[in-house]
Amino acid sequence: MQNMSDEATADPAKTNKGKAVYEFLWGSPGLFLFVAMGLFLTSKNTADEERAWLVYGLAWVPTVLMGLWSLVARKKPHMPTAALLPVAYAVVGVPALVFHGDVLPF
């Protein structure tokens, strides 16, 4: 009997679903950052700015979780996304810090 790789013997539906979840989790910080940027731009009071900082902070959660998952599974991170995330965090975070830094909730 031939030796087959794990991917060849794995159920294709599970493999595709796992890959889709993996890709979505790497891409999800972009959604949080988009919402945070919108909240920063439309904030009219301190409560709005605090909500924007909360959403910005939540954007870090999937990034940290996926980074840990990559380390534990010894899997390379999703490179296009992993390389662009620091830029995206800076594009949203630096102007927010400059213009709304006095309302940091933490």
C-alpha cells in the first residue's frame, strides 16, 4: 500500500472549510479597522470616540489569535495579509492617536 499524505486522505469538504475559516480570520481585522475608521471620522462626542477605540482594539484579537495558531501549528502565516496588517493598523491607529488620543479608554 502506498503512503498517502494527510491532505490526500483528508475529507475535501473539511479541508476547504478549514482553509476558508483560516483565510477569513486573517482578513477579519480589515473589517474591524474599516468600522473603527468610520467611527473615528463620524464621532461627535467622547462616547463615540471610546467606541471607536474599542473596535480598534478588537481588531487586534483575530490577529493575535491567528498568530498564536500559526506558532502552535508551525504553519506560516497568511503572508499577504500578515504583511499588510501592520500597515493597516498604522493607517488607522496613528491618525486616531493624533486626533483622538485624549480619549483612549485604556
